Amino acid sequence: MVPIVASSRAFLVISLVSIPQAILTHASAGIVGYGIDLFPDLCCQSCYDSLSKLYLGCTTFDNSSSMAGMDMSGMDMSMPMAVTSDDCRASNLPWLQTMAYCIQQGCDAVGFPADRQAECFAARAVAGSAQPAFRASLPSSPPQVEVADNATWLNVTSLVNAALYTSTYGTYQEFAREEGLHSTYSLVIILTIIGLLSAYAVLVQLRISIPSLSQALENKSISPWIQQHLVIPPFLGTRRLEPLPGQLGYAPRRILGISIAFYVVLNVVLCSVSFGSFQPNVYFMSSGFELCEYVGNRTGVLSFVNMAIAILFAGRNNVFIALTGWSHATFLVLHRWTARISALQAVVHSIVYTVAYFQPGYTGAAAYAEKTTEAFFQWGIVATVALCLAVGLAILPLRARFYETFLVLHIFLVVMSLVGCWYHIVPHFGFDYGYQVWLYIAFAFWSADRLARLVRIAFFNRLGRSDAVVEAVPGTDLMQLTLFPRTTAGFGPGQHTFLYAPGLGRPWENHPFTVAGWTTAEHGAPSSSSSTDAVPLDAGPAEEAKSGMRATSYSGRSPSAPSIRVLVRTHSGATAALQKRLRESAPGSRPQVSVYNEGPYGGHRANLEPFVAAETVLCVLGGIGVTSALGFLQSYVESRRDGQAGRGDQRLMRKTTRFIFAWSAREAGLIQYVKDNYLADVEGVEYRLWCTGPVEGVEQSELSGKSAPGKTVVAAESGRMNIGAVLQDSLEAGVATTVMCCGPGGMLDETTRHVSRYLGEGYKISLVEELYTW
């Protein structure tokens, strides 16, 4: 892989490995329990909070500089603006002795070290001063009087009120325990999913790097069973790549569905367990409110975690795509499910905090209404509503019919949710709880992916002069786009790229297109076609006619200029604008447009591994899905022509002795165009072509359309491909066969059903699916 592509993935790697560092060192040293200790001196804190509200003899009030000498028992306790300064406390003997004795007794009881007791006394009793010291402040004899329940003054050295101290200590202890569990379960969530993916990625890379290990695993009798019953079939029913009834979405693979179910259950369990209660509580007036507080915080934190994971899975530069061999479409399935879990947790967070104000001790609707006037609460509502809309509007019909509108709206809502989350927690909690760390991680994943895209664009394009040539595919709504990037290094079979066409009025739009072919500066034409650069640059119509096909060398471009080709079907947005530009040009012309590409995606070693050991490669293709096989065809033919491995993995199809190209398409014009521009003069490949639409202009075959020995005969039959018959004709007992399929969802589902059946009959088959789902 070209270094710049590997470098772009490094941004995601850095984001992943920096998670522990971000947790432990960012803001207030991490998250609660992992870098942040809410109450590092709990016994000392409890003493201070149990006594600090009592007035001292040196306490001052709004309209009086000193209360010394007054009858304090008759003092109006509603007196406003009582101030007990640090100097006051440091010089008040009852305060010093009462605090010192409380700290000694309370902290000794829980094993808090004496040196730490002295430190916390200095910090809390005398505001960090070294004097008076802890030991010097201890009373010579134990106090005999306990501070009363209703006391407001501390005039003599006393015992801390036992009930208040116990309530304060227990409240803080339980609250800290709950917050620590929120953090622990957050780490369980993110480390479980990252850990499982990493473990699977290591296994995949070991199989690739150690052929003997791969062979040993494949020879295990359980391997075909796993493929047949867990990897290939849908989670439920018979549809996986064809939308479910009612356009509800797509069913995942069975193994993926099981993994998603496990993840959902894990989140439900971690949102439901380990809650405690301590009453009487100095924070919460009822155990009901206390439970709502803990459940609300748990679901809120886990929602942040799942949001960060969802953003990671949405990125096209996600490093796990390369390491596991899973497609971006697979990670988008995981993206949707983690986002749904995050949204559900946010809803539960909101509901329980609403219910909390209707618990005993609170005024219900009045208390809730008062809370909604606070800015942090309002931002929480914004965050929850935006996240729920982002998830709720990501339905298949909207994604498929109004993709660009959906994408812009989706990004806007997610950004609003993240902004709402930030202003929900930081102004209210500051950085004391570390909640913002999960937002930092989400920001890091998003930023790394976007930065990687910019790096790719800068590397693969001639900025400022990124012209591409567009030409019509006669009789269809398709176009071929030929791009001339700065380099085609890294391009190979099984890859796609994202294209931007800023000159068409929507510079932010980008779409994925499969790379159908490429040329390099060293090899001006792809071996799978004599059309690209097949005619001299200055050739006229006569020379083109003599060549037997159209030239794709373009004015102003050197015949050896590196290029890539993609086939584009017209939809809405940028592709519609491109089609309009083509129609407005002179008939037969090839207008130039400004197009930028992000470089190659896909085609990783893990993706291509099934082609390494393949003795037979069978491509089952439908419609525009033919582009997925053309790159493999080019690589296969190059390796046979030169005796060298083709582009991409150097081990690719080195053992392949049979390449079968089975393709069904509706448009006769598309079949003819691919035959003329990609399949002409290609030897050593078996073809079977079907046209399901009108067949005018397409060669007819009396036989099956297979190639004759030593001579390529590319003919098309009329009608629908019989996928079962194609597989039956192509499979041989004991011969390792890789079946690559790309086409409509129904076609792919049928192919997978046949492959599953043949796996059960003992055939050695690897299935590779190339697809794009909305």
C-alpha cells in the first residue's frame, strides 16, 4: 500500500491508542476512579462538611463586624451573608480542636494514614497553612459534648454530630462508588468492542502472514460449518443484501447479528446493575431520587461512550477496515447500532431525571419546570433531541432516495448533539468528573478521519488542475469518468475511491466509485483493454476506426499519464449535474470536468486473502457491479502476460488457473461498452454474459457464450442468469474456488444461498461480496 494511505490510517491508530492516555491525563487527570478521586480524603472531607456550616465566634455578618459578646443563643438564624474567613478558622480554638479530633477519630477508624490526616487538616481546617499544626490542635482530652442536631454555632470544642457525620460519609462514599462504576462500565464497553476487534484483527493478520496457519485453519472440519451457518447466512430469514420488507433496512450476517445482540445485552446489563443507596442522604431527599440520579448518570456516561464508538465506525479511514478485512458497509451497520444504543441511553437519561422530580421530597412539575430554566439542562434537551433525530431520520428510504439531504442533515444533527453534550456537562460540572474525556475521544475520531481525507486529497491530486474526462455509455444513463491523478500508486483490484466535483456546484458532495481500471506512468495501458492509450495521441478518425475501438487518450494528456477509470450511474446531485454537462456538450465529445479523488480505499491484504489460494476465481456480477470484477480481471491478465504479479498484493491469484466472468445486465449498451473497452482481446478468461433487457446491438450466441480455447469470444445470451447452474458448471471437487459477487441485493442473496449449499456438500469455496448499501 502506498505510504500516504498507510499514513492516513495512522491518524486513526493514534486516536485509538491514545484512549488510555486521554482518560488518565486529560483535564482533571482522567475519569472518576481512573485518575480522578472525588474524595481522596473522605473522612477528612466528611468532618469539614459536617462542621463548616456552623458559625464561629469570629464569624461576621452583613451589618455587623463582630458578634463577640452577644447572646448567641438568641441570634436570628436568618441573618444573611455570614462569612467565616480562613483567618477566622485558623485562630478559632473550638474549630481547630473539633476538626482535629474529628479527623483523628474518623480517619483512624478507616485506616487513613496519620501523615495524610495532617495534610488534609492543613488543607481544610487552616486553608493550606502550616500553622497551627494538626498534632498541636488536638485537644488534651476528648470532648464530652456532641454538636446538637439543630446547632448553628460552634462555641466549644465538641464531638462532631455522629448522625450528620455518618450521613455525610455514607453519601459521599456511595456517590463515589457509583461514579467509579460508571467509569468502569464505560471502559468495559469501549475496551470490549475495541479489544474484540483487535483480537480478530490479530488473528486475520496472523493467517495472512503465516500461510501454514491459514492452511491448518482451513483444513479444520469446522471451518466450512462456520462459513455455512454463521458467516454467510442472514441473522434471521433469507434476506441479507436485499432490503427487508417495508424498507426497514438490511439484516446483518448471522455472526454479526449475534455480536450486535451481545453488545445490546451488554449495554442493557451495565445500565441496570450495581446500584446502591444510602439514606439518610445529604444530597438526595429520597431513595427514589437517589436511584434516578445514579441511573441517569450511568446511562448518560454510557451514551457518551457509544457515541464515540459510533463516530469511529462511521469513518472511512477506520483502521479496523484494513486490519479485519470487513467492509465499510459492515462498520456502518455497527455504526447504526451503536448510535441507536447511544440515543436510547440518552432518552433513558432524560426520562429518569424527569421522574426524579416527582419523587417524595420534591415538588414534581414545579421542580422540573424550575430546573428547565437552567442552561445546562436546556443544552441536555438539545443534545438528546438532536441525537434522536439523527438516528430516527437515518432510515433506509430517506438514505436511498435523498442521500445528500440525509447526509447534510445527519452531520448537522450529530454536531448539534455533540455541542449540546459539551454545554450540558462542562459549564455545570467543570472537569471534575472527567465526563468530557469521552467527548474528546469522539472529537478525536471525527477529526482524524477528516484530516486523513484532506491528506489523501492533497497527495493523490494535482491541486488546481484536476481535470477528468467524461464520456457517455451509449444507450444508458451511465458515464465513464477517466481521472488523471498525480499518482496511481496504491491503486489495485477490489478498490474504490471517493470523488469530488467542485465545478458542478456542490463541492462538499463526494461519492464512492469502484475503480474499474488504471494505468501507470510505466505502463500506459491496462492489459485488460487495448482501448486506453491504444491509439496514438495525434491519431485521427481513420486510425481510430482501424484500431477497432475508441481511443481513450485525451488531448493535452501524455499517453503514459497515470489514470484511473470509473463507471458512473446517474442518480441525483453531482451525478445528475455531470450527466447534464455531458448532454450539453457536442455529440460524441468528451468534456473535461474538475474532479478530485481521495485515493484508493479497500483492497487490503485481509480483503484479498481469498484470492491468494484460489485455483478458480468465479465472478458473479449484476449490472454496474461488473466494475468490481474488472480490476481483478486486469490484475489477472497482467500477471499472465508479464509473468509477474499484478497490482496490489503480490501473492494475488498466483495459483489461479481458471478465471470465470459471469455477468448479467439490463442495458445492452452497457454490455457492448464493457466488451469494447474492457474485455476486448483478453485471453485465458471464460465469459458468460446475459442481457435481461432489449438485446439490439448485442452479439447473440448459439451456445453458452464461453470462450473457445486460445481465443476470446465475448457473446451475450438473452435472459436471466441461472446462478445455480453457473456455480454447478464452475465448481470442481477439491479445487479451491473463490466466488466474488457484486450486484443487486436479491442476486447476491441468491448467490450466497447456493454457495452455502455447496459448502455443505464439501466444496472448497471462499465467498467475497462487493457491495454498497445505503
